[in-house]
Amino acid sequence: MTDHTLMDQSEIIIAGIINSIEQDTTSSHPQTLFSVLVTETLKGTTHQNEIIVAIPGGLAQNGMYLKIAGAPRFSLHEEVLLFLDSLDDNFYTITQFIPAEAGSQFCAN
């Protein structure tokens, strides 16, 4: 996928800083929730200074860890440039994962 295609397909493009990281173990599909302090909006509108980016994978209810190939992982206080699609109010997800290898896997925690 070209940069222009990624830009066109994204609802929102922001620069920001990872403010907190939480594991959502309440759903049947584990996900990691990254709170992002928005420092600049390059495309679209977020209406918030801080948004939540939900990335599939993470700690499951049974204690196993689900790793999704190509799903990004971020560190606390990391500066990021994100190409996003909205899920609902204040929740977003990455527009396109970068496939590193096929599939996903559960790992013992």
C-alpha cells in the first residue's frame, strides 16, 4: 500500500504521545487500549485532546496472550504518527496493519 493510499483510506491522521496502556480482558477478543494525547491533527477531526486507540491482541481472560501478526505495539510516552479509523466516540483503530507474518498466536503469559 502506498503512503497516498493509506492517507486516503484513513479517516483521521494524528501525531501524539502514548499516555497510558491498558489490557481489555472484558471482551471475548483481547485488545490493548492505548490512550494517546493528540499533539497535532493532520487529517479529520477528533474533538478530543486525548483518544483511545484499540489494537487487537493482548492479554485474554484465561491469562494467555494473543499476538496478532502486523499489529503495532507502542511504549509509554512514545511519540507516534497514527493513521486511524473511528470505532465509536473517542475510540479508534489503526487503518492498516503491516503484515510481518501470517496469522496470530496465543502465548503463555
